[in-house]
Amino acid sequence: MIKEVDEDFDGKLSFREFLLIFRRAAAGELQEESGLMALARLSEINVSTEGVMGAKDFFEAKVQALSQSSKFEAEIREEKEERMRQQTEKKERQAAFKQLQSAFTS
């Protein structure tokens, strides 16, 4: 399981490699029966079992995942606003053109 995301081949998961699990899960790159998929789906952690450092890593990963999703939502919102501005500008240019055109046809 660790070998799937262990980029530096040290046999341990660094914080970056731990976050890679969630990135791959979000991108749909993990198999459903994979142990990593089960880890990515975790919604809680038992500190007495995992220890304080395991819990710390878990919560940091959750915060990172939430901030990534809100970052993507903000980017999508900005793109939509930009498209709306472009459409409004296009309509204004067309209206100005028709007004100038009507001056020549009258």
C-alpha cells in the first residue's frame, strides 16, 4: 500500500506522500478495493491507536483537502464571473455597433 505513493522509496509516508493519497482519490486514480482508498475515505481517527503524530497528519491532510476544494471552487467561480463579464461586454459592443449602424441607415 505504501509503495503506491512512496516517491522517495524510504518505506515511510511523508506528509507530501500522505496528501498524494487524497489527490489520487480525488482524481479517481485509486482502485476501489485499494487500502489507500480506504485511508482517503477516513472521516475520523483514533488517537489512542494512531498516536498524536498520526492524528496530526490526519487533520493536516483534511485541512489541506478542504482548502484545495475551496480553492478549486474559487477558481471556478472566477472563471464564471469572467465569462459573464465577457458576455456583457460583447452585448454592449453589439448594441453600440447597432446604434452606429442605425445612424447610417436613417
